[in-house]
Amino acid sequence: MKHYFLTVMMLLCAVMGAKAEVDPNFYIYICFGQSNMEGNAQWEAQDVGNVDERFQMLATCNFDNPKRTLGNWYKAECPIVSPVGKLGPTDYFGRTMVQELPDKKIGVIAVAMGGSPIEMFDKDLYAEKIKEKEQGGGTPWWAQLANNYYGGNPYGRIIEMAKKAQQVGVIKGILLHQGESNNGDEKWPGMVKKIYKDMLHDLGLKASEVPIFVGETEYENMGGGCSWHNHVVAKIPEVIPTGHVVSADGIPGNGVDPWHFSAAGYRTFGKRYAEKVLDVMNHPEKYTKYYTVDERITGTTTDLYGKDLAIVNEAEGKAFYCEMGSSLGYSDYVSAFDVSNECYYFRLQKSTGGFRLRAITPDGSYYQLDGADAYLNTQVVDGDRCFISSNLNGQNGQDLAKGAVWDMEYVDGKGWAIKNVGTGKYLKDASHPAMFDEPTYFTFCTLKETDIPPTGIKNVQRSTFNVQRDVWYTLDGRKINGQPTQRGLYIVNGKKVVWY
């Protein structure tokens, strides 16, 4: 009995010790997709022998050269994804991350197959997709790769390796590059959303803590033949509130085929993935501390994109807020609040004919400030459908397209007026429909993380920053004439701006 007791105690200590080995400073990213994520350019001299030991890869299959064993960690030198992969975006994503985060380790879990449709990463569809193609004549190349390296189930291999990674580090994000095999498919964003939700569920993760970053395909002016897919990639943030698009604008193709980037292109693309991840990390989407209203935004609606916002009545000093399971409210004290509990923040999204105001929830879903009857109601949005919550007139199943669209008008010295496009009337507060002929002026304020307790909205100070709009640069420092003609991320007087 004594021997049995000691054995049990030793096992318990071993388990406790294993849990204690999880390193909170080891940031791990799941990377998946088709050939561009797999890596398609031959690495060059500048890519070899200069990888920081803090950048690690978890082998998701067995390699012969260099010798690697499934399930083991290695320094992330080319090739990272598979034995047939080459230089890809994961290489310089990780190199940039460790460079910018000197106190962190970065790990990648990469699974990708050239030519693979998105369905191969859907745990409910991959087997059917393979069968469908085989019935059409032969086993496709991407299915052979899945069989050779991932046991025939790419999604299953991702989950298996991710659970192993969670024993030593923390999963912080998901990177996706795929679309050439689903070029222009309007259902694609929804399919990505399902895979994302499945991953979060199967790994016990929260969307608010693990965003997804989706890269664009090669632009037509760079030689790309699937650039049409970017119009559906652009819908990712609408379908997935914690989804972010990584621009491929200006990234060179390989000059050989219409699908793949050059080695220089992959270096740039990897850095852009890292820049986007770092931007989101610095963005107040952590849901763990208090947030205070930081500075008031003046100018055009472009300044509102990609920010968490408070909406404040200029005259009354009151702000909109939303509570879980409740309709929109109005409060004196939302300049600081704990969004991990019941408060939401707001985000502006472009829509046909105007803009939509949406309240983002801690679990990554969102409420839309809506109402075809011109009321500023809250509706639960799920995929392409919009559902009014039960305490709002008992309506259900209203099409998203029927929701209210808002026009944002900025008047210098007064603030923003919010007009219902359908009625042409102005919004006054959270209690009345948008039915007023005279505008009420609001301020959009960004939110900033802090450890201090909540304070009143009266402490907000007006920003004196005046945006100049005649000097625009691309991320690589190239000055452009006038305003951008293509959507993407630009720099205006030292500030990054998303242009739609």
C-alpha cells in the first residue's frame, strides 16, 4: 500500500510539473492553407543560417532532409511546412515576430498542401471532398499530399499538434492563405468561419484571444490570375469580427505562373502578416483589463476603420453602451469599463450606401446597431443572417440587407452627426428613433487599455491632432500621388490607415 501511495504521488507531481512547464511567453500560431502557405519559392543565401533560436517550428509530419520527427520542436529553418514546401510567408512572419518581441519565443504549427481547396480543412467535409474528386478520375495532388504527410486528415493533424503545443506555450493566433482553388467563391468566408470556430472549440480557445489573419491572393498587376478572390477575402472582417485581412498589394509574383509569389514577395508577405498581428496585439482587443476613452477622432470615416470606439454625445457627455442580452443603453460612465464582463465596444464597417455600426462582444460575435424602422436597435448577427434579440419586439430572421445604414457626417468643431440613410433623419440618442431633422453631434473616441478603475466621460480631452490628407505612403515607404486607388494599409503622417 505504501509503495502504491508513493507511486500515485509521483505521478501527480509529474502531471503538476508538466502543467507548470507551459511558458506564457511562448506565442504559438497555427498556419494553414494551400501552396503559398506551403511555400513555393526556392530559398536563397540570405534565408539560410540566420534564424533566431527563439523562432521554433513544430514538425507536423516527418522530414528526411533536414531530419525531423513528427511532433518535435525545431529551429524554424527552411523548409518549415513540409518536405515539399519551400520559402513561404511563415518564414519571415516568425523572424519578424521574434525581432519585434525580444522577450518572447514564437512557434508555428503549419499544415498546407499545394492546390488544396478550403474544404480539406473542414473536419466534416474533407473525406467527402476527396471522394468527390476521386470519382472524377484519380486522386488529386493535394489529396496525395494529405495522405503522405498528414494521415489523410489535415484538420485532424492541426488539432493534434496544436494540443501538443498547448503543453508548452500559448496559441495566440491563426494564419491562413488559401483561395486560388476556391477563387471568387462567395461561400468561402462562411467556410473559413466554420473552420475557425471548429478550431477554437476543439482547442478550448476564445475568439477574442485568438484572432485569425487571412492573406490576399496575388494582385492582377503583379501577375496574379486569382485576384478576383480578394473581393471575398475582404468580407472576412464582416463575417468574423476577430478576422483580419493581410494585404498582398504590390507583392511581386514569381513571373512563372499566375498563383505564386517570388522569394522577395514571400519575405514581404511574411512581414506583413507579422505587422498585422503586432497591430492587433497592441490594439485593445485583449478583453482582460479596463479600457478608457483615449482620444477623440476627427476627420473622415477613414479614420474610424479598424478601431474600437466609444460613441459620446457632445452636449450631454453621455455614451452608448451595450449589455449582454440587453438592448442599447446610454450612460455617463463608459469612458472606462471591463469588456471581459458585460460591456461591448463598437466598430464601424462599410456597407453599400453608407456604414453599419456594430457592437463587438467579448466572445467574438457582434451586435449590429440596426433597425429598418429607423430605430437604433441591437440585433444578433450570425453569418449572413441578422436576428433581433428577444427583448426587441420579438422579431426574428430579418435579413442583414434590410438593416439600417448610417451616414457619418463630420463638422469641424462640432463632431459627428449620424443620419439614417433610409429616412434621411438624424439620430439623437439610444432611446429615440432616428427621426430628427436637426443633427445631434457625437464624438467617436478610441479605447485604450489601462489598469485604473472606471472614470467618467468628462475626463476625455479633445485631440489637437489635425490629420493632413495630401501625403500618403505604402508600407514599404513609397509615396503615392493623392489618395490611394486600391484598398489596403497605408501610412499618413506617421499613422497607419486602412483604405477601402
